[in-house]
Amino acid sequence: QARGAAVPHGELVRTLWDEHLDPRTGAVRAVVSRLRRKLGDGGTIAPDTGDGYRLCG
């Protein structure tokens, strides 16, 4: 839905997990890391420094 725009970490927490989850949790980083590993070296999910994550390609 973001069409190449960065999705902030907090928005991912609110959208994909329970709203009571601590936004400082490492859950998003862990899930993104596993997804990147499964997708391979294509760099499909790129961290966007200070903004969140961006879906590339």
C-alpha cells in the first residue's frame, strides 16, 4: 500500500501487531530480518534510516 514509500516502525507495530505491544520492541526488526533472509540477497526489504522500512522492486 505504501507504493515504495518508507513505512515507519511504529506504523508496522500498530498495523501488524496488538496495539498494546511496546513500540520499542525488537519484534519488527526480527521479523524483517527473517523475511530478508528468506527472500535472499535481492534486497527486497530495505531499511530506510530514521524512517522505517521500504519495499524495493
